[in-house]
Amino acid sequence: MYNNTFSKNIFIIAPEFAEQRIDNFLHNKLKGVPRSMIYRILRTGAVRINKKRIKPWYKLQTGDEIYVPLIRIMRPQDMNISKKMAIVTALEDSILYEDEYIIGLNKPSGIAVHGGSGLQYGVIEALRSLRPATDFLELVHRLDRDTSGVLLLAKKRSSLRMLHEQLRENSMEKNYLALVQGRWPMHVKIVDVPLLKTIQLNHHSTVKVHQDGKPSRTLFQIKEHYSHIATLVKASLVTGRMHQIRAHALHIGHPIILDNRYGNSDFSKHFKGIGLQRLFLHAATLSFTHPHTKKITLISAPLDKQLKNCLQRLRFSATPLK
């Protein structure tokens, strides 16, 4: 059953739409049509501009004649809204930057970067369904499932290779915001201790400080104190080990709030009482050399509403945990 039909449409591009990408133009014009369907008809050549096939990133010119074929979409109540669709919907609104070479998005907390470990669907699978016309799409790096913030993906193999080289050379700058328990000491600005990966009985991986571990180095900067209750810190990765910031914060004696592997569960309960339901670790900025333009590119991801509300409560309430 279908409730909407877009018959054979012809659009003539007015000057105010010039330089807009064709995929974005169609997404705005064809209300209710999933972006994945738009990419499919572009990829297959069903959409023509001036009677020619075009790429999804084609930029419109004044006077362009766009031909769009018959499109049918299902009624929302007839659709099987699955967990996959929920992830796709969340990510569609989380894209911070995109061009022909890379995608930068603000990954929500609670979504894994890829399927596996009992998860059938993650960021990479969702984005591939959103970008069916993209022949190549791979993760440049990873974020923990419970960590939010900037995640970078490559749309070309050459881009992935160049960005991975920056990771190996530690020339990619990654800065996080973390809310930690207690008052972070002023003198602790660098944590430089080796981390060893371990496997727990439930098959979950963790890391611990150990002399046989891999060299691991994190820079910390105090951003804001909240009495003796908590501290907002900026954590900058010099190396990129699994759970590095979380393990280093624990090593100093100030674990991240609501960290279910390295945190203090009794202390975290107080924060659940003020509405925080997730790990307070956010990849705030990512700076790198663009694989095509060779210019320094900075992508910033804002805090989500839950993290902002938590900080507001800590700032303005005299007794935030009561």
C-alpha cells in the first residue's frame, strides 16, 4: 500500500538553487522520500539533468532541467520500524561535515561504530544504507559505544590511507570532554602509563595499567570545577589505546562519571538522580589534514542535551546531588 506518489517531475533550477547539491535538493523537494531511495535513483541514473546522468554530489546550475521518475513511498504505519531504522534516523541528523572524500558526524552515545559482539547494526552499516551511491565507505578510527562525538569516515580508499597515516604519525589531534569524580588535582596535566588489554569472564575487553602494556599518553586540562563533587576536563590523546582516557582517569583516582567498567557505581547513582543516564565522555573536536585539499580541517561536535543539562545543574544548584 502506498499513500504518496511522486509522478514524473521536471524541475527547472532558479538562480536561488544554484550551487546546491542535487541530493540535498531532491531531499528537500520530495518530502517523505527516504534519503536512501534518493541515492538509489541517483546511482542508477533514473534522475537526469539536461538528459544526462549525474553524481549525487553534482552542484546545480541555473537553468538545469531535472527529470525525476515515478516514486512511490510506503505509508509510515505500514513500515516495520526496526532498530536499524532508528539508528539510521539518528545518524541522518548527526552529520557535521561531508564532501566527496570524508564524512564527519556527531556519533550519539549508545550506538556502536560497527556490528559485531552481539550487535547486528552500527554506524558504518547505517551510513552505508544512507549512502548507497557511495562505492567506498570505511571508518577512519573508532569510538567506544557509550562515547559520543566526532567520528570520521573515508569515502575513498586513498583518503582512508592518508588519514590512517596521520593516525600512525600522531598528527591527528583528538580532544575529548569528560566529567570526572571529585576535584581533579591541578598538578596532573599528563598521564603517561602503559595499558595492557585484558579479557574478562563475560568476554568484555578492558585495559589496566601494567608494565607489560603498550605506551599510553593523555594530556589533561581542567575546564571547570564543581566544588569537590566533579571536574570537567579536556583530555587530549597523544596515543590512541582502547579505553585510554577512561583507564587513565581511574589511575589518577578520578574515574569518569557513569563509567560502568572503570567508574564508581555508587557515586554515579547520584548523577542518575539529576538526569544523567550515560557515560560523560564526548569527542569534542578532531583536527586533521584534509586528504584532498591538504588544509587543516577542524570538526567540532556539540554536547548533547543530556550532558548540557547535567553541567547546568552542577553550575547553578548549590546542592546538585541531593
